[in-house]
Amino acid sequence: MTTKIVVVSAGLSVPSSTKLLADKLGEAVERAVGARGQEVEVQHVELRPLAHALADHLLTGFATGELAQSIDAVRHADGLVVVTPVFSASYSGLFKTFFDVLDNGMLDGVPVVIAATAGTARHSLVLDHALRPLFAYLRAVVVPTGVFAASEDFGAATGGTDDGALDKRVERAAGELAALLGAGSATAPAARRRSVAAGFAAPTPFEQLLREAGGSSVR
């Protein structure tokens, strides 16, 4: 069975350091899961193009088009990587809105790597005071290593002084996610969600349920 990873990034600029970090993490997770002999599929969900659809969803309660496809991808994911820019010392509103519109229980037991970007390292505590509590509330399983990247972490290409520390954090977090996905119980939530969805697609007729419960025919 293919392990499905969804990388959710909420960068607003183009190009975006948030997207750059999301790409790094996605590639590292693909390598780490593949090294364990598992087939892996990594799908990227960028929230910037979905901003209007997310606002509409808040007003109508319905997801359409690419937003519906993105939510469905998260519903069927075995693991997530989530990356947000830091605004006002917390995750961005766009990032929070996406997770606000997910169905209750969708992330139950799902392994998650949390990550954030900002201009300076002074915002690094956002991982523990904002992101970790959010995903604990959503009953996801957050890996021990969170990944924070300030501008200087990206090296000369972005005017920084990359010393390799970011890559080490990325690889560590990816390895922790792969370890959770490799445990038998870690993929159970996604499998259960797929099973439930299949059940709703082909429900058992009510008359059959009555016959099985009562042991007699229903006329």
C-alpha cells in the first residue's frame, strides 16, 4: 500500500520561503519513508490560491473545486507536513482557516510535522506556543522535532548564511515522521477513515439491518 503524505503550505509571496521549506520537508519525508522500503506519494497543497474558496466555505459551509480536492487529499493522508509563515507571533489566518474548515476528527491520530518561517529567529517559539497546541487539539500526533526557519537559514540564495543546521532539523523531523508511519498503528487512522468513507458510499439497506438484528424477515 502506498503511503500518502500531504504537504500543506500557507506562504503568501511568490517566491515564498514558506514554500521553500515545505519543498525541503516534502523531499526529506519522501526519502525517509522510501528508505524504509515503503512506497510513498507526496502531494503539495498551497493555500494561497485557495484563499477565496476558503472564505466562501466559511460563509456557505461547502467546499468546491480545488479546495474540495485539497480537503479530500488531507482526509486520505497517512501523514502531514504543515508549514506557515509567522504573523503577529502566531500562524497565519489563511493557515488557520484551512484547518478550521476540516471535518471534526479528520486528523485523529495522523502523524504531523509542524514547521514555520519568519524573518528572525525571535519567532521560533511559535512552534510550541501556537502550532503544537493547535494540532494537539485536533488530536493529531505531532512529531517531537518542529522545524523553524528564519531568513538566514536559507543560505546565500536568500541573503543568509546557511550552516547546515536547517537541513539537519529537516532530516530529523522527516525521520521521526517516517518512524511513526512505519509503526503498524500509525497508519490505522487513515485506513479507518477510508473504510468509513467506503461505508457511506455503499450503505447497508435498513431492512437488512433489521433482519440481522431481529433474526426474522421484515415485511
